[in-house]
Amino acid sequence: MNYIYIMDMVGTFVFAISGALVAIKKEFDFFGAMVIALVTAVGGGTLRDMMIGSTPVGWMNDTNYLIMIGLGIIFSVLFRKYIQKLSKTMFLFDTIGIGLFTILGLQKTLGLGLSPMIAVLMGMVSAVFGGVVRDTLTNEVPLIFRKEIYATACLSGGIIFLLLDVLGLQNDWSMAITVVYIMVIRILAVKRHWSLPIPFQR
Amino acid sequence: MNYIYIMDMVGTFVFAISGALVAIKKEFDFFGAMVIALVTAVGGGTLRDMMIGSTPVGWMNDTNYLIMIGLGIIFSVLFRKYIQKLSKTMFLFDTIGIGLFTILGLQKTLGLGLSPMIAVLMGMVSAVFGGVVRDTLTNEVPLIFRKEIYATACLSGGIIFLLLDVLGLQNDWSMAITVVYIMVIRILAVKRHWSLPIPFQR
Amino acid sequence: MNYIYIMDMVGTFVFAISGALVAIKKEFDFFGAMVIALVTAVGGGTLRDMMIGSTPVGWMNDTNYLIMIGLGIIFSVLFRKYIQKLSKTMFLFDTIGIGLFTILGLQKTLGLGLSPMIAVLMGMVSAVFGGVVRDTLTNEVPLIFRKEIYATACLSGGIIFLLLDVLGLQNDWSMAITVVYIMVIRILAVKRHWSLPIPFQR
């Protein structure tokens, strides 16, 4: 479907920007910025595809992914001063991307005949692993392990998507509802400073 | 064989606990604890399967692995006070798991027609790589590169297993002897503070 | 071709030494040194092969790779005092290895029917990713993100190789020219302290 493809591209673009912005703080050179942008944008899908055995990994079969990442880097260089002002817009697209990547990863995994439980997990991997590698390569403890609730939003969103599917809802509606759910959870989480409890805290 | 499957599950359970316990010190949230437990338990087998091309990776085809990991996390949350008291029991299961993962990884690799040398290496990867990723994700220099001798126990254990096989010993006996060998080496190493020499030390 | 295979082996040997030398500073034990040497030497090709779906990964089908890595480690232990004096020779072989790994990775990717853009990227991954994993495992921010221009040399070298091929040049000549180009760029970069600009620098 056309609009899914467009959202996939927008998600890739925004994820690439998120990677390039981390390269700022670390004062990486252009090559480093390129690698971090690439890894952030396609790292999740790459790990998923290697694990489920769908190789060559997805983004290799469609040059548009690389083009969107290139545009994301150029955009970051040209408009870095404005990006901070647009942080709400960026956050919105980022959240849409996360929701969409979750569902696309889930569907691809189901399509290979794997179990729904694995599919939910791979949906989450698709959405969040790029950020984990970004943080690991830049020598940070992945942010997601400390402060973010959105991986939980992806997991619960994946389960909701499967439930809607079992209930016989049309695919488009299931996707729309799930993406909106993930967005709402994440936006509420940020606004209200939700976080998961830390187990065993002393 | 049934008892191999049971030991595989016990190993997964214990490795998951070992991951969850690291999440304590780092004060990760529940999601982070879940990821670290998962990665520690199945990370080694995942890398092995991706490298030898046995995809989807093994644990995806049997939901029991995820269930054992879930139980490991719950167990860690409920009984964390007692786990320290049970440290000897935990260490025992952990060591059995390592020995068993080594042999299972070795056999899977041989089964794909790869050379014995590669099989020994992949046996070791199966047993220790989960811990390496756990340490890398939590921003530590992997423990195994500094203090532990057990990777060496896995490598030599793998070679012993192959030798026993060449000598015509029945598979069950080769496995039992190898697991016991790896356990004895590791237990002696910890008791007597064995460690490998550091090359080039000034 | 025979000389390509020899250069591949020499590159593997030199990369293994480069890994073992990092293990010195970090005071890893022998096992740690072995792992870092292995990862540095074959890490790039391993990631490339897992991503493009050419599994089991290449070095598993030819035991000579492991033998060259073993020799590299032994060489590092025996001659560590002389290696620093031979640093120019080492740098030369390292640079040849990088150039060659770039082209071999590029050709393997093209051979699977993937696009030239992806092939150039995978050529670069083959050449530089081993060093990235080495740095990540030893808890350093990968050097390549900060100071080195050689990844850029690999990328531009890959593009030059493709252009020469399109122009109808014989494969051997395209390879020779590209390897020399990558060597010249890297040597000049080191001599003249070239580096990429850092985007967004304040």
C-alpha cells in the first residue's frame, strides 16, 4: 500500500536525523555521522532480517532507503538550528516511525510462518534496535534501558495489533489503531514522565 | 533426547537469571531487565545460527525458550534475596548450561557439514557470547576478556568431545564426560583462582 | 586468482596482529587476545555475509583464515618488540588489506545480484567493521568515527572500481588501480593529517 511505503520512508528519514544529531554531541566526522545515521535508521530491520533469515536484508533491495538516509543527513547539516525548534514535529514523526516499524516487522515475521510471540518481539526489535546500536557504538548505555517506555509501547502495540486481527478487523484499521495507540502511549509517557519501575531497587 | 532438552531449558533459565541480576546493579527498568535476560540466554545461539546460516535462529522455533526466560525474570524478582544464598547452586547450573551449550552448538555446526575446528569455535560462541553481549550492552568490558577461564574450558571441552567421538565412544557418554570436564575445570579455576596469562604484560 | 588469495591471507594476518596489539594495552588474557584478533580479522566479512545472506560466512569454509589468525597471534607474542620498529611495514600491509577487502566485499555483493550502491557499502563494511567491533568490545568509541579517513578512502575506492569496470577495464587492472588508490589516499591522509570535517562543530 502506498501510504505505508511513504510512512516507512518518512520513518527512515527521521531515524537518520536522530542518528546524525547524536553525532553532533560526540563531534564525529562526516563519515561517522553517516554510519550512525545509517545504523539508527536500518539497524533494527537489519537485525530482524538476519535473525529470521530474510536475507539480503530488506533495505538492500530498495535504494530509496539509502536515499532517505542521505537526505536525513543533509537535512541535519542544513537545518540543525531549526530542528530543535521543530522538536515536536520531529518527535511526532519519530513516534509514527516507531509504530509503523513495529507493525511492518511483526507482519514480515508472521509472513515467514513464525509464532505470534516471536513476531511481537521482532516488531519491537525492528523499532528500537537501531537506537540501541547507535548508543552502543557511541559508548553510551542504551537510553532505552534507562528512561524510555516506548519499547513497552511497541510490545503492547504488537499484541493489540494481533488481537484486532484475530477479531477480524481489516488490516488497514488494525494498523491505524495500533500506530495511534503507540503514539498516544509514548506521548503520554513523555508528558507525564511515565517510566517502568526499576526492579530490585534498593 | 529428553534429558538434553531439559538441561537446555535449565541452562536458558539460569542464563536469564544471570542477565537479570546484572540489570539490578545497573538499575535498568523492567524492559531493560527483560532484554538483558533474553540476550544473555539466547545471544550465543543467535550469533552462531546467524553465522552458520541456520535461520530463523533456533529459539524462534520453540516458544519454551521464551517461557523459560520469562520464568527466569520472575524468579529473579521474587527470590532475589535467596539467590545470593543459592549462589553455589546457581553456579552449578550455570556451569552445566555452559558445558551443554558448548556441545549443542558444536553438534549443530557439524550437522551443517562445517569443519571440526569451526564447530569447536561455534560451540564456544554458543556458550559464552550471550555474556559478552550482556556486558557490552551494559557498557562493561566483557568479563570474559579479563578474569574468566571458562571460554578456554569450552574450547578444550569441545576438542575432547570430538576426540571421544573419533575414538568411537557413544554420543551420550561423550556428552556426559565433556560436560563433567567443563564443570570440573571451571570449578577448579574458581576455587584455585586460575587464570590465563596476560600476553605482553609489562 | 592466486595472488588475490595470497593478499587476502596477508590482510587477515595483519588485521589479526592489529587486534592482538590492542589486547596488549587492555591487558586481556590469551583468550581475550585470541577473540579480539579473530574479530578484527574476520568481523567485517562476517557482518557482510550475514547481511547479504551468504552463509555459512566465508571464513568458515576455508581453515586457512583461522590458521593465519593463529599465526598473527603467535607473531604478536614473539615479535612484539620488533613490531613497533616495523610499524611502516605493518601499516603498508594493513592498507593493502583494507584495499583488497574493499574490492573482495564489493565483488561478492555484486555477485549476489545486489545494486552497485549496496556493493560499495558492503565493500567498506568488509574493510572497516572488524576494527569497529574491536573498539566496541574493548569499550572504546570506534577510532574510525573520530580520526580516520580510510573508510572514506574505501567508499571512494569502491566507486572508482565500479567506474573502471563500466569503462571496460580488465578486472585485474581495476583491482590494482583501486588498491593503489586506497593506499595512496590513506598514506597521504596520515602523512598530511587529513581528516574529514566535523559537522555542526560549535
